[in-house]
Amino acid sequence: MNIYNFDRRLLMIPPLLLILVSLYFIPQIKMGVDFRGGTLISMRMEDADIQSLQAVYAPLGGEVTVSPISEGYSVEVLIPLSEEDLRMEELRERFNSLFEETVELEIRSYTGEVAQLDEKKQELKAILREAAALSSSPYTQPQSLNEMEDLFLNYYNNYFKNKMRSIQSLTERNFSYRSLSIERVSPLLSAQFISSVINAALIATVLSSIIVFLFFRTLGPTLAVLIGALSDIIFALGAMGAFGIPFTLVSFAALMMLVGYSLDTDILLTSRVVKRGGDPKENAYDAMKTGLTMSLTGLIAFVAIFLVGLVGGVSTYFEIAGVAIAGLVGDMFATWGINAVLLLWLKEGRK
């Protein structure tokens, strides 16, 4: 039974409702440590008491996540940056910027231009004193710019080494575990990640638009393909907000993978409807049978990966598969409920 022989407007209702629901949950997405900075504690434990974990890490602002695995529990604690952490990062940015200016002024001083050089050096020393106090290190009077740079680097590293030791000591005093991993991501690195993410998404969108337009030579099918890709991303983001999948580099990679899946099914549909002769509705239905087979095959594979990540406590598998499953299910609704209807309207209107 060809579903496109009936009132096709009804086919657009389910995907449009899913888009509205997804838009509601998107603001609830939690940013992972890759994008907001902080300290991530990962433990494998035989027995995990959530209340005890929260009591220990709550004073640090820690967000505790516990997942059952085959041999106990996988525990992740994300501790956000404290005010002291942010201040140290701010001092680093100020020091690096001011240090470059001071080096240029010192080079000019060899030709007689010494204006502001002493003032800049005093500002650098003030930053060093504050960094020494934050790191609980004794302040040493620097004799040269190179010594200033080395001192600040030592203060900066000592501060975060002391914090990592205190977190490890706190964990060892309160819990027994099979394995422990503590890693830190600075907000500067997070800003670079976010910038890279935005650039990658923009480049992927532009290249996809150009390729699709060159292939079909018309604007209508190109817009339909892009609408499908955008819908898949919205569905996946909504699922991330609804089911607590954090936005990390791993989940972002899965979102970019969905763009490829969406283009695959959308181009299949568009080439059958626009370029093939005969009844457009029969062509769309034929493309749907092929496309659903492709999507279901991928869906089964990602469900298997999702279960492995869920049982084994592997967050990478859980995030990638969770985003992919949501996107593939959404792609079925968007491609065959929105794109197919739009393309049939365009095809029949042109005819």
C-alpha cells in the first residue's frame, strides 16, 4: 500500500510534532567537560553508594553519574571550575598577553625607547605575586623576562597539581575502587573546541549545499535535502536533552555522522523522484522501501553498540550510539514524512 496515494499532509504531522518536542528538550542539554572545562573523575567500583558520593563531592560542586556494569559500577564525577580556577586561567591569559608586549618593549629599549617598559614589568610581577599566592608557593623575585615566564609556568602548574592531588586524596580517603582516572580540561581549550565545532558545522553545511545543488541543478530539492539534515540534528539534540547525553566531542562527532546518513537517504529519495521518469508517488514509495532498509540496518548496529556501552559502562559507546539512534529514527520520519511530501509537491506542481 503506497502511503503517498493518500492525503500526504497527514504524513507531516508526526515529524513536525517530534521537532516541537525536540526543541523543548534542547535547552536541557548538559555541556560535557570538553566544552565547559573542569575536572572529570572516572572510577570503577564494586559497590557505589550515590548518597555517599554526592555528600563527598557536593562541596566541590561535583555532578555524580553512576552506571551499572558487568563487574560493579562505573562512576563519573564532573567538578566544574571554581572561582580560584577561573582566576588562575584569567591570570594566565593576562600574563601571556602582557609578556609579549613587554618583550617587544625590551627589544626597542636597545635603541633608546624605554617608555612603559618598567611599568609593564611591574604589572608582570604583580601577576606573579597573585599566582604564587593562589598556588601556595613562595614568591621569588625575578631578574629577567625569561625568569618571569618560568616562574609563572611553575606557579600555574603547581596550582593545578595541588588541586588534582587534593581531589585524589579526597577520593582515596572515602572510597575503594578498582581503577581511578582524573583529568582536567581548561576553559581556554574548551573555547578552542567550541570554535572548532562551529567551524566544522558551518563548513559541512556549506559543502553539502554546494554538492547537492551541483547534482540536482535546482534550488527546491537542495532545500529539501538540507531541511532533512537539519531535522535529524534537531531530533538528535532533543534526545540528548531528554535522556541526559552530554554534549561532548564524542557526541558532536556523532551529530556530524548523522549529516552523512541524512544526505544519503535524502539524495536517494530526491534522485528517484526528480530524475526518474514515471509516477513520482511510486518512485517515492520505492525509494522509501530501500531507504528504510538502509536505516534499519544502521539502527540495529547502533543498538548493539548502545547496549555494549550501557552494560560495560563505556561512555563513548553510549554517547555515539545514543545520538545515532535518535538521529536515525528521526531521519525516517523527516525523510519520508517531510522531504518526500515536499518533493512530490514540487514535482507535481512543475508537471
